[in-house]
Amino acid sequence: MATIIPYNRQDAVNYALKWDRKRNPKYYDFSNNGDDSTNFISQCLYEGSGIMNNTKVWGWYYNRNHNYSPSWTNPNLLYQFLTTNTKKGIYAKEVPISQIMVGDVIQLAIESPIYNHSLLITDISTPLAYANILTSTHDSDSHYRALNTYIFDSVRFLHIEGVYL
């Protein structure tokens, strides 16, 4: 049976708040390629987990500008990795809004049936409502931005459960 370690939510949030309005030079900026949000969220998740899965094609990793898994930058492939991973690296499950925590991931479908934007939850206050869920992300370079200020067709919440060693 695989060893599981906890996900460090605070490290992920601290990273998000440090870099949500600028770019970490260690990582390529995908803004000019359409969207940098999932790249940024992957950076946050890595900061909170410390472990990548270097499995070619189906893993989740970033080694250099052009040596990264598709799941590192694509919202739907990140979702697939997080919700099906049973090997090395971080894993999650899709949950209702009532089960989210700071450090979890939100994905939005904006003018599309396909999820195309990723956010990190950086603060939650009560009562639990879209206006009280604050997020950080790239492209719109958001710092403590309320979920209710985004325009979207669909939303899904990914609760990070842990990290497989």
C-alpha cells in the first residue's frame, strides 16, 4: 500500500499569494499561449505537495519550459490526473461546495462546456457562498478575488486529499 503524506495547504496558499500578480521565473509563462491559470495552479499544488509524478503522458510534472506533462497546463487533464491518481503525487476528489477548504482548486467553464480556467482557494469565510470564497489565479492575475465576480457557465470543486510518496 502506498504511503500518503498530507498536503500542505498553507504552503500552497502562501505561494499563490506571493506569485498571483507576477510570474515566478522558474516557470514558463503560458499567458501568450492562451492561458496560464492551470500552470500557476500546478505550481501552487507542487508547493503544497513537493512531489511530482514523472510518468510520461499521464503524469503531472514540470522540468523545464518544454518538458512538462499536459496535465500541468490543461484544466481538464489536471482534473483527470488529480481525480484518478493512485500512484506518486497529489490526488483529489470532486466535492460539493460544502466540502471545500483553503488550498483546494476550483475549475470554471467560461463560455464553453469545457473547463478552461483554474483557481486556488486562498480564503473562505461564512456563510459559505460564492462571494465568500476568495481565489488567486493567473491571466486575470487575481489576488483574493471573490468567486462571484467571475463569469462562468459551470464550476467544479476539487478537494486535495493528500500526496502519494
